[in-house]
Amino acid sequence: MANDSTTIQRDNSGLLEYFKIFEDFAKGTVLDAYFLLDVDGRVVKANQQASAMLKVGTKQMMKAASLESMLKFDIDGAALPLKDLLSLQSFRREDLINGVSPQGENKFVMLAYPFHESGSVIGTFLVLREITGETSQGTKLTASTTKAKTDMLSGLFNRNGLEEFLKERKQAIEPLPAGDQARTHSVVMMDIDFFKKVNDTYGHPAGDFVIKTVAQLVKSHCRQSDTAFRIGGEEFVVVFNSTPVEGALIAAEKVRNAIQNHRFEFEGTHIPVAISIGAASLDISSADPHADITRADAALYFSKQNGRNRVSLHDGVQLKPYLWELPPKAAAA
């Protein structure tokens, strides 16, 4: 039987052409290992740091069936199959990922950038920055830092986490060319309607239950690539990565509808819950991305002033309600 590495010979000239925009960036990451993978996970290109990390020559890497035959990933013990990184629709970053190879286990910061052609993924650029020493020496610091960025009640990131996220995303997209889809972000602000009344009527434990449940619903109706935050009280923020504001509006309406239709029941008592939402585009690379978050906040209060339990948009010029329309097929059903 022929070896897997010779059964399929892909023409990766197009992928290598797309990769040219990263050549200077790749050469500059002298401390980082990188791999250019085709759609099957085969190594098309790699640097000396990648070879040193795996203790495998570049030519030998390129003959392997896939990178996964040499290096497997997991996050907090949950396997991250290579196929998940080969089907990304947008840039992905993981700040603490494990890599297991015959040489042992290492911890990395991972950057994964997919290349698309005619709507299909043709390959992925993978950068791995080893942080094994940093994590082994600073486990307690890492735990305390994570705790400082996490809201203990909801399990979402908190306001400190949002600030850190904005800085990290700005750094991540700076190498990308102008007009790249991965530069496009949107933000929504959410606020539970009449939350004080929930606390006053049903008690603070019931209020905590509502916050936790809303957080779960928000997170479950967002993609893995989106990031949710509880920034205080009953206020939430979601940043939608690689998403124009039109897509964020659709997602926001789905969240609003899910919360409206969810039965919040605490200790046998039904609690009616609704949420108001404001959306805006988000230019993370700008000098002050908070200006865009402020626009989303203004849209949120526009929703409050116009009846609550609705989604509104600040398009950069004016505030306006978002009028949800079912797709033609769904409307006709």
C-alpha cells in the first residue's frame, strides 16, 4: 500500500501565493515556530523553530501525512482536532494551548489564520509561541490574573477582561493587510430590563440566578470565535470577530428572542425576563475603540427609550431601531 504522503499530490501554488503577504511577518517571528498547512493538514512550509521544536527536519515534516501525526493539541484537557483549525472561517487565537509530541508536552500561545479562495479554505497559517517556562514558573500568577479578568457570578470575562481583550486583538490584527475580513469587528451592549424590580420582587438570589442564566444564553447563542463579557450589574458586552454589524444585529436578535422565550424559574417561581440591546461596528485598530462601544451603549439606551426588549443600531451617524425580518423561506412557511 502506498504511503499516505504520496497518495494525494495537491497543487499548493495558490496557497503559497496567498502566504506571500505573511512572508515578512513570518521572518520576523524569530522566536516562534510556524507551519503553513494545506487543507489536509500537511506541512507545506515551516521554519527552523518548528523543526527545532519537533526535532524533525523540514523535509521530513513535509512528507508526513499531517501535522497531527507529529503534534496534537488540547485545551484544558479537551482535544482540539487539527480539522477544527483547518476549517476556520476567521482568525483564531488561543492564549494557553497544549501541544503533545513524541518530544513531550509544551504550552503555547497559538495564532491560526485561514486562507480562503472562492469561499473555501485552502490552507492555514499556524504560529506557535512556546510559553512552557513562563507557565511552569508562574502558575499562581496565571491563576490570579485569570481570576482578575473573570466575573465569578456569570463565568464571563469582566471589564478588566474586556480591556485586555481589546489590546490583544489590536496586536493580533496589526500584521494583517488592510481590508482583510479578520479586521472587521462589531460590538453589542446588552442590559436586562427592569432588573432592579427582579431583585426587589424576588430577592437577590433570584437576581443572581437571572444573571447567570442570561450569561449562559448569551454565550450559547454566540460563536466560539465571539467573546462575551459582563461589565457590571446587569450589563453585558459581546464582541463579534470578523463580523460586520449586519451579522451582529442578526445574532443580537437571536439572543434577545432566546431570552424572551426562555422560562426563568427560580425555586418554583416564574420570573419574566427581557433584554434590550444596542449594536455598532467596532474598529479595534483605532486609537480609541471605546468610542465605538459608547455608540453601542447609546443604541442600547435608544432601545430602552423605545419600549425595551428590542435591538437598536448606531450606524455611526444616527440611532435607529433594528427591524427583524424573517428570511423569505421562513416567512412563507
